[in-house]
Amino acid sequence: MNSRKPIIRLFNNWPAKMLSIALALILFVFHRMSTLATRTFSIPLALETSSTLVPSSLYPQSVRITMRGEDDSIRAIADGDIEAFVDFRRHETEGYYRAPVQIRKKGSAIGVEPLEISVNPMEVSVQLDIRINKTLPVSADISGKVATGFDLIDYAISPQEIVVSGPVGILEDLLELRTEPVELDGRRSDFNIEVNISRDNPFLTFRGSGMVEFQGLIRPSVPVRNIEDIPIALTRLDPRFEANLGGITGSIRLEGDYSQLDNFIPGPLFLSVDCSRIAGPGSYTLPIRADVPFGLFLIRSEPEELNIVITLKEEALEEEVPL
């Protein structure tokens, strides 16, 4: 009978005793939580989709992570050991979808207790579209000017085409890709650089490194000058004949020294046609000669030939009419 008394005493006032135990547990947990440290940082957000779909609307590229745990433990966790992702892999058709942001622990974050992780935002909405591939040409975005006295005479891009993957609604109308700006400022010799393809559209991905090789050819400048509306003179034409040129004029492109080009003024016989072999009226096609002064070089002359109709002057006709 005496051995049962401690057990009986144990259950005496048991509601009050259970309440005390519960209160003690609550105080223990509250004390434990109040001593936990907090750490907040941002990490990239990954979208996981099926192989046939890709995002075609903007969504958060990163999320805010808050970790709560023992100070030493959470400080030892590397940022890269917490991954944030949204899983859309179960969707196979295009549409607008919403899903929660999930957390994946790895490395130094595994096995850490206690560890409470919250994320902001908690959900992400995105438009998914059909994924297609397309081969597009690459053009260079050239910026600036080479050094004074030099010209960029040519350039090449390698590879000239890139395979692009992205939403069908965007790629259908895209005709070319452009590089990031290629700076020419101050250059005075050939150069070869790697340049990124411009990523203006965040929904596109490039096969390969996303870079192309740009080769520029730079040469010393050659001053040139174009001169238009130059009269064409007929020389050594028999005085019995005449020709109506109908207002035809010529144009030239000259190369040479800057000052000589600037000061050059074509004379009245600069462009001429030698008519010394014309023996009678008729139609003739004769070459046009340019009298280029020493130090200048003729690059182009237009027209190169002149079609003229030669007729007798009125007084010459009167002399040929018999009385």
C-alpha cells in the first residue's frame, strides 16, 4: 500500500502539472528562438521548365532569402549552398502559370539545425511559350572613330551566324543579332578582339559562348574629292561643224593631298573630247579626256565616253549649195 502512494501523489492535481510542463516547454522554445540569429541575402532564381517551353514574360531574376538559426551555423553557410527555383516542368503547353518559390539546400547548408528559411517573393507568375531554334546572322555595332588620318576600310565577324533558342513569339520576327559596341576611338592599326553578342532580350539563349571574333582592317586615310557638273569641251573640231551637247556635264573623283584637293578648280578644258578625226556630219562616240594636274590622281570619271551628233553649220551649207 505504501509503494503506491508516490504514484498516487504523481497524479494528484495532474491538470496543473501538465499546464506547468507545457508552459515550461513554451518558455524554453521562446528563449531558444529569441537567441537565434537572422541573416538575409539575395540569390538568383531559376525557372525549371520542360524542354519544349521557355519563359516569354518578365519574372524576378532573384529572391530575398532570410535564414534564422544559431549565429555560428548560419554564418558558415555559403550563399551558393541555398538555391531558389520555381518548378514548371509539369506544364507541356504554352500559357500563363503561377507556382511557389522552392528552396534547395546543399553543401554547408545540409544538416544545420535549427534552420528556418523564408523567401520573398513566395510565388512567381510567368508566361510560357513554345521553344524554337533559329540561325541568325550577326552584325557589328561599331562605335566611335579611328585616329585622325586613318580609316576602317573593312571588317569581318566570325562566326557570321549564331544558333539562337527562345520563345517562338519573339524569334519569329527576329532577323539578326548585333554585337555589343566595338570601340574604334584612337585606333590606328589592324585589331582582333572578342566581343559579346548583345543580350537586349533576356528570353534568348545563344549556342556556344555568346561571343564572336571581330577583325578590323585600318589603313592611313587617302584624301579624296568629288567634283560634279564639270563642262565638257569639244576641241579641234572643224569650224564647218557644230554639235549640241544638250547640257551634258561630267563628274570626277580625285585623290591626293588635302590642300591641293581643296584648292583645285577645274579649268574650261579639264574635261574634253578630241574631235580632230571627225571628217563629216554624223553620229560619233568619242572618249572623254581629263586633264589631271600633277600630284592628283583620277579615281573615276563619268561619263567615260560622249555620244555626239555632228552637223554642218548654216553658213557651211550655203557655201555647198550651187548657184
